[in-house]
Amino acid sequence: MSLIEILAMRNELLLTIMAMILLIIDLNLNHAQKERMIPISIGLFLVVTLIGFIPQPDQTIFGGMYHTNGLVQLMKNILNIGVLIILFQSVSWLRSPANSTKISEYFFLLVTTLIGMNFMISSGDFLMLYLGLELATIPVAALAAFTHFNTKSSEAGIKLLLSSALSSGILLYGISMIYGSTGSIYFDTIGAAYVNVPLQVLAFIFFFTGMAFKISLVPFHLWTADVYEGAPINITSYLSVISKGAAAFILVIVMFTVFKELAPVYKNMIYLVAVLTMTIGNLFAMRQKNMKRFLAFSSIAQAGFILLGILGTNKMGMTSVVYFVLVYIFSNLGAFGVVAAIAAKTGKESMDDYDGLYLTNPKLSLLMMLSMFSLAGIPPVAGFFGKMFLFTSAASGGYYWLVFIAVLNATISLYYYLLVVKAMFINKSDHPIATFQSDGYTKIGLMLCALGIFVLGFWSQVYEFINNLSFGI
Amino acid sequence: MNILTLFVVIPVLTVAGILFTKDLKQSRMVSAIGMTVQLILSAILVYLYVTERQAGNMAPMLFTFDALWFPALNIHYAVGVDGISVAMIALTGVVVFAGIFASWRMEFLSREFFISLILLATGVFGFFISLDLFTMFLFYEIAVIPMYLLIGIWGSGPKEYSAMKLTLMLMGGSALLMVGILGIYFFSVPEGGQLTFNVLEIAKHQIPIEMQRFLFPFTFVGFGILGALFPFHTWSPDGHASAPTAVSMLHAGVLMKLGGYGAFRVAIYLMPEAAQEQAWIFIILTSISVVYGAFGAIFQKDLKYINAYSSVSHCGLVLFAVLMMNQTAFTGAVIQMISHGLMTALFFALIGMIYGRTHTRMINEMGGLMKVIPFLGVVYVIAGLASLGLPGFSGFVAEMTIFFGAYEHVDLFHRVATIVAVSSIVITAVYILRVVGTLLMGPITDKHFLHLEDANWYERLSTITLVIGITFIGVAPLWLSDMINFSLAPLIEKLATVQLPGM
């Protein structure tokens, strides 16, 4: 293997270099100078993101453990864009006195977990997948406990760590059974050997359960709400968007390649899990008053919709999953961005505090409304197209009743998304959140979201581009 | 640019223009200009359409334009109109125009109000010009969602409850619709062909009868909810009663017609076999709608509730006519949509104007208004008489055509249903005349009413536009029905070829 071939891992290499540079620069800064890390980190990450868009030939290295192609690169780019927005949105929170000494740690940990996710998406065998997953998870637990003086945050960290450990154990058990029954851990060689044998079905169930923890599908979702509520907002948005998106990406790839012979069996499973996830996520989201918990449960429901695309098991299905995650990143980060901006200025994060927000902060309210509509799947914003295509791919498999249940759930979700709109636009308040100006970074982060929410739907080339890279069973 | 695309572009430009305005005066001026242009454009479209037809253009859809949007799914931006859509577009143009002038004094958050109102109109216009089911559905939802804000922010009474109820019920309807549309899409062409959302393409091919049986109820009920089909009509009275004037006008006048139009254009046109088979269920439901709505109106004291229930009754009649599936009834359905659109918009406009003066909508708290506000009083009587079907106004033409069409069926079931539906005319007369009697005639009950001012120029403009429409259709209905008849031909041909086992 020549040195040039290693460049196939350019995303991971660049991120690793970036993490090193951050640590070295940090050594040379005193406490007062730590804020300089913000423009440096964002600048470096911007460079990494842009380099990701340079086309690259399909390659396989390390004897099949690592591979990259157009689709994988696209997925990494999507995650990079999401992380970039999160970096912009976390600036005002990082500048608060409690966090200003830990700025470089934040960026370092975030970049490290992203490296793990990139490895995971690029993996060509289960070993690499598992390594990537672990590398992605452990720094996130540290991040969830970032404000360690806050008991809720520490609790979130330990909860995330324990439930991840448990799910990783289950996943690993599944992988070991897969190895035991097929004699291989490479995706390419397993496919044909994987048939409808009870042991292999069991192995699949373990594997799926492990992944379901990461995507927080019902009934493996119970850690989500507490962790999301306790973790700092920007980490919550990272967990709900980037972690979930990366896990969904690798899940759809593995389902469509390694387990493709098992499709008749796993379709029933996914059907049931999808219905449960959408319904239970919705029912719990309705009762939430804390915006973070609210968005946590709504993101559980959203994960249920992703399964509809997997159920399509064709090219259209994969395209719709990737496209939906892309749209979902912008919509959810739009919502989290507003919550973060308000929390950073006022410390308020309950839905009741949002009463009358439109009269004092119209722009934030409008973005929040657009994000809510996009999450609910209301045209003309991008979320409509994302949901519509997921439903189309499920219908292509003949699952009309599932589509009906899903659309009904989308309607139910509209109810609680509208509650936020109602608070901001309709409710009157004696003590509304005062008018405030966010800093430049936050504004850029929010504007990127608004742009994505508006443009992605109408810009059909995006969908076409993804479709050209996707594949079905 | 294609003339039909302008119907979406102009409202969007108007919305963009309103964004730059500062206060009520500016924003209402921009909206008024935009919607006047839109009204003129509708008139031009009618003129162009009629000349084109007279020149012998026999294409089913005119002014078509087709652009590929999502190649992978074969989704197009496809527009085109026939006589029915032209009529609906003209109706929308008139009602939106009147609606802007009816909300001339919207002081609170005026900019946002006009933006939401015109967004709603954009959705409606887009819906009527669409030939592609995907864009049709897209516009349908664009038309529904601004209602939440419009009712929730500027409404009255239990506005939050009504807004949420309306939005969720209509979105529930679109859930049904989504299943229907996706099903139609996947069976739009014979096995192996390129799937399509285009209505005209799908109509060339027969969807398998088993799928039709499954999809027809979804599609019909989906549209039916918007058309206030019993028992899914309950959003309508609450929603209309809580909505601000212009929104009630637009919603009852135009938005509910999306239901009738869609049921006709999508459900029956694309799935005629299942429609024939299952029509009886929905005929029963719509007959109930018609009579129940009328009875509901009798028992109400709030002017808006009366009119909302009467809308349930009249829109039920539209769906009833659509289900009769013959040329006469279809013509009647379309005329009824236009007629009711104008009439109910006029009613809601008047109710808004009266409420703005008396600050009550309860009929038992008012009386003798004819003496103090004669202009509004006279127009109210005109609207009332049109509503109960007096010859010379549009209501008569529409209802007569529908009942003639329905009576063309010779079997007992259709006859009984028709007779039940006809009885609503009598009940309509009861509630209309009762309201006119207590509200306008008799002694003035409240001495504060003595100082009420009659209509301003903008209120006159708004109401007179609508009265002209009602009278025009009432006096010269042939002109409209000719336009519709020609466009019904493809559907009638399609229905004629339907062969059902045992029929």
C-alpha cells in the first residue's frame, strides 16, 4: 500500500491534523487568550469541509476494511455541514465565563467524535464499524458532561456512557454471531452467505438493536430524553442530528448490502419498530414543556420516519433517507439554534418563556416557525419534500397502511410543533423575552439553516445528485 | 412566461413587496395593487380561454406548460386549464380582491396579516392550475397552513382551539390524500412504464379495479374533509366563526371548493369504476351534510355560525352533485361552487362589517338595522335571497341544475337521496328569512345602533364586486355552463366506457 492510497482517508486525516493543531495552539495561549480558539477552529473546520467537496475516486484500502466512494463522501460532507453550523451556533455559549477556559477542549472533543463517525461510515467490515462507533461515542459522553458543575449535565454524561456501553455490547455480540455463522467480517463477502438461518436472524436482531440505541428507536429510546435535557444545548443538537444521521447512514448501507438476503425478515421488524417509534415519540413530545426535551422526543419520532425509507429497500429508499437526513439537519439545527441563542442570552428554555416572542424577536421566531414547519413536513419548506419522498419510497414497497399511519403521525406531530408557533405568535405575555442581538457567529449559523430550509426543497438537483449515487437491493 | 405561471408569481411578488412595507397603509396598498392585477389577469384568462375555444382549439387543457422538476420520480411542474379551472380561478380572483378590501382596517400586525392571506391565495391559485398531482398536493397544503396563523392571531372567540382543530382536521385529510395520491402514482401506468403524477396521462390508463377500490375512499374522503363532508365537517363552523372576516370569506368562498374540485378532478376522473361502485356510501353522507347543515343553521344565534353551517349544507350539495356523475349534475356542481363561493364570501364580508359596527354577532341582540345602515342591509337581503335560490341570482341556477341532474337517475335510491337533498331548500329559506327578519326589519332594539355609519367606499367596493358576480351568473348562466360543458366531455366519455359487473 503506497502512501498516496492513504489519502483516500483524507477526511479523517485532515480532522486528525486539525485536532492536533488545536491542542498545540492551545498550549501557547493563556486564559485571557482562549477566545482566539473560536475563529481558528471554525476556520480550520471550514477548510476541512470545503476540501471534502473535491471529487475523489472510489477506493478501498486496508484490504477492504476501509472504503470510500461518492455516496460515502456525500454523507461525510452532509455531516461536516451540520457540524459547521453547530460550531457557529455554540460560540455565544462558549464565551460565557463558565466555559471560556474550556474552549479548545470543546472543539477537540467534537472533532474527535466526528473522526469516529467518518470511519464508521467508511467502514468496509464490522471491525472498523465498531471502532468508529466507539470513537464517536466516548468523546460525546465527555461533551454531554461538559458543564460538569451542573448535576444534570454530569448525569447526562454518565447515562450516555452507560447506555452506549450496553448497546455496544449488544452490537458486538451480534457481530460475533455474524462472524461465527459466516466466517467473515467483511461486508463484501458476508452478503451472499447471509441467509435466513435462525442464528443469523438472531445476529441481525442484536446488531439492529445496537444501532437502534444509537438512533434512539423505540423501545431503545429511554436514555434519549434525560441525556438531551441534561447535556449542553449544542451537544444535544449534535446528538440529535449528527450522531443520529451518521448512524442512520451506516444502518441503511449495511441493511442494503450485508443483510440484503434477509430483507423479507427484517421488513416486518422495521415496520413494527417504525410504527412504535413514530407513535410513542409523538405521544411523549406532546407533553413536554422544556424545549430540549421537546426536541428530543420530536427527534425520536423523526427517526421513525427514516425507517420508512429503509423499508423501501430500493434506490429510491436510500436516496430518500440521505435526503431526509440532509433536510432534517437544517431543520433541527434551525430549531436548536434558536433555542441555543435564547438560552445563551437569557437562560430560558421552557416553552412558556417563548410567549409573545414574535413581538420582541421577530427574526428568531420566524426561523423557529420555519424549522417547525419543516420538521412537521409542511410545504413549501424542505421538510415537506423530505417526508414526501420517504412516504413515496415506502409506498413503492406497497406499504400503504404504514404510509397512512406515518402521515397521521406527521399530523399529530404538527399539533405540538404548532404549540411552539402558538406560543411565539399567538400567546400574550407580560414578561416576554426582551429584544436582543445575537453575535455574528450565531447569525451566520442561523442564516445557513434558514437558507437550507428554503432552498433544499425546490432545488431538485440535490435530490438528483443523491439519487445518482444511491443504490438499492 | 406562461400566463398560468403568472397566477403564482404575482402573489409571490406581492408578498415580497409587502415585506418592504412599514405600516397598514402601505401594506394594504401593495396587496390591493397585487390582487387587482390578479383580478385583471383572471379576466384576461377567461377572455383568452373563450377566444381560443371559439377558434376551434379542442385540446383538453389549454395554455399548458410542462417542466421536469424531479427527474428521478418524474415529478413535473405541469400547468394547464380547462373551463372548470378557469371558472374557479376567476372566482378566486374575485373573492381575494374583495377580501383585501374587506380587511382594509386590519390594524394589528397588518403586514403579517396580508402576507399570510396572500400566501393562502397563492396556494389556491396554484392548486387550480396544477395538472401534476404532486404540485397539486403541494399547493393544497400551502393553502391550508396559513389558516392556522390567520385564525390564531387575528381571530375572535375560542380562536386557538378553532385554529388548531381546523388545521389538524384538514391535515388529517391530507394524510388520507397522500395515501391516495401515492397509490395512484404507483399504478398510474401499465406495468413497466414510466410512473407519472400527471392527471391527463393517468386518465389515459385504467388503474386496476382492486387498487381503485382501496384508493378511492382515501382520495374522496381526503378531499371531502375540505369540502365539509359529514361527519368530518366539524372544523368548519368553529373555524369560520373564529376567523377574521377576510379569512372566512376566502376559506368558505374558495378553499372549501378545493375539496369539490379535487374530488371531481382526481377521485372521480381517475378512478371512475370505484367511484361508480362506492358512490352510494358517499351519496348518503352528502345528503346528510346537506340537510344536517341546513338544520344546524336554524339553531344558531351567531351570524357567523349560521353562515358556516349553511356552507356545510351548500358544499355538501357540491359533493352530492359530483357523485351523481352525469353531465347536468357536474355542470350544476361547478356552478354551485362558483355561486356559493361568491355568495358566502359576500355573507362573511357583510357579517364582518356589521360586527365592526354593532360589536355583536348575536341576532337576538340586533334588530332594525335596515333603517340605520341601508346599504349593508340591502346587500344582506340580496345575499340571502341568492342563498335560498331565488331566480335571477346564481343560487337558483346552480341548485336547479344539480337537482335536475340528480333526478336523471331513475332508480329509487337516487330519487330518494335527491328528494332528501331538495328539502334543504325549504330549510334554507327558513333560516335565511328568519335572520333577515330579526336582524334587519322590525324596531331598532339598541339605541346605540342609531348612530351607526353606513358602508365606506372600500366596503362598497368589496361587496359590489361580489354582488355583480352573483347577478351575472344568475342572469347569464349559459355563458358559464357552455364553458364547463365542453370541458366535461372527456370525463363523461370516460364514465360511459365504465363497465361494471352486474350493472
